[in-house]
Amino acid sequence: MHMPLEDTLGLNLLAANQHQAEHNREHFDAWRLLCLNVMSSPGAGKTSLLERSLAALAGAYAMAVLEGDMTTQLDAERLEAVGVPVVPITTGRSCHLDAAMVSGGLKLLRQRLDPAELDLLWVENVGNLVCPAEFEVGEHRKVALLSVTEGDDKPLKYPVMFREAHCVLITKIDLLPYLPVQLERIEAHIRQVNPHCAVIPVSATSGEGLEAWHQWLKAQVAAIAPAAPAALVSA
Amino acid sequence: MHEVDMTRCLLLSMNEWKQQHEPRIPRVSQVHLQVGSFTCVEPDQLVFTWRVAVQNTWLDGAELVIEPVPLVGRCVRCNATYSPDPEQAYRSPCCQQPMEEIVSGRELRIRSVDYAFSDHPADALPAATPA
């Protein structure tokens, strides 16, 4: 006799990824480092921003980068030139990093250095405004980039990414004089879906706004470090 | 195609659920999901990848049923709930406020599983009171 049964699970669809993400975060907390997940569409300027920020902050913080890229290691090579350890994570078909890929990147990183000596770990996600927003990797803060060349409607078209971000950087503002977009309008659209996140206009080319962005970062590092537990978590 | 990765996560959860019933193997007829409209998931894509992924597995034939959950916001000024509309920049129609509080629409939830055990004697259920 078939007995129809129903089990109520109430589980998150992405529970498997979330468990791994929480595991990653436990490591980050034990190492007392801040992990940032940097996301944007392709070409919004993640790598250029990282080049500037890594160079500017190298004196203040010990840093490393996990660099997600679908097929190449081009970005990783650009960042290594700055003198910060970079572990490339080639995602193949996948259009986002997930927590297991970041865990694999951490294993490679640990062959090169002791993460407990780091203050800041950057995860540069695959260029994509859609799915990276749904796959946590264990980060403490999500940073989304939106370049002025993408148009002011993107926060309304890809709202989940901008809703989830703790900080939105409006990039390439040195190009504003040449474009029919208004910075105020871009910012207003971000605020429509995320009224309280930090919104910082920057240009990696001119350097404008980078100081404000680095101040935000320093505040996040300071906020995370004292809360971390003292005990180290084993791998 | 992140629905492929979402399906992989879903299958991992289903395999864990199956282990709870060992040594019996539940025959699943339906898996019920709740998917909010303010997520990056396309329900049709998810159903398609599910159908492909479960072929020739213990879940072969199990149907993925998706209950869409609409995006509902709550106006921070007057507390009224509303349906945020991208054409209106998600603002509340009552007080023209930005979308601050989301009441529903972010769900990505495995709600429940409908299943049975086969007629094989080893799999027979103990006498149970019907629900």
C-alpha cells in the first residue's frame, strides 16, 4: 500500500552553499580578517579599482586576493604586478563564484602564506550582475560596482545585486562629462532599492573618490577585527 | 545558467534528506519550492534543469513544483504593504518612499517533499494512522 507522506523541510534552496559559506566565514573570523566580495558586470572596473586600492592600502594592511575568472588568468596577472598575493580561481562554465570554489582558493592561498597574518581578503567575483548576488562565499561585506557607462537604469533592472550590497561604488566618474547620464540619478536609483548602503562615486583613472572609499574600507576592517574569536579554526 | 548550480544545491539537500530514511528509499512524487520574485531565479529554467538532473537517479520522475512568491514591500512611512514596481522605481505608491522593508519575495525555500515507500516488504511502513 502506498502511503502518501509529506515532509516539511523549510530549508533554503541554497543550503548546501550556505553551509560552506558559513564554514568559510568561521575561518575568516578566526584569522581576524575582513573578507570582501566584489561584484559587478564585466568591464565595470573591478580589477582597475583593485589595482589602485591594493597599491594605496599596501602600507596599512596585509592583503590577498582570490580572483574569479571564467577562463583566463589575465586579471590575476595584473594584480600580482602590484605585489599582493593573488590566487586565481578559474570557474569554467560557472558565471559566479560559490562558497566551495572560494574554499578551494583558500587552500591554495594557505600553501603560500598564513591567512592569520592578513587583515583584508578580497574576493573578486566573476563579472555578472545577476547570480553572484545569490551565492554567498562567506564574505563579511558585499561591494557592488556600477560604472557610469552602464546607464542609470541598472539598479532598477538588476535590483537584487544592488539591494544586497553594503557598499555601491559608482565607477569611471571621470567619464561623466562625455556621457548623457547624471550621477545624482544613478545614486537615486540605487537608493530606491537600498536606502541605507554606502554609495561612493570613484574613478580609478583620476583617483577621485578613492579616499572616501578607502575610509569606508578602514571602518569595516576596524568593525570586524575586535569581534573575531581568538581561537583558530583548523582547516 | 546559475539554475544549474541551484539545482545542484537542491540535489545535495535532497540526498541528505534521503539519508534520514535509510535503509529505505523514499519514492518522491513532488518537491515543492517557494521562489520569490525578487530573486535571481527563473522558475522555468529551474524546472528544466531539475528534469535533466534527476534522470536515472533515485529522484527520476519526481516533479519540481514551484510556488511563486510575489514581492511585497512595506512603506516605512505609513506601514502599508504594497507591490513594488520596477517601472515606478520600487517606490511606495502611498508615500513615495524607496523600497526599504521587504515583506516577501526573497524566498528560495524547499518547502516540502511528497513521497511514498514502495510495496517491497523490506520497505513496508509500520501501521500508521492516516494524516
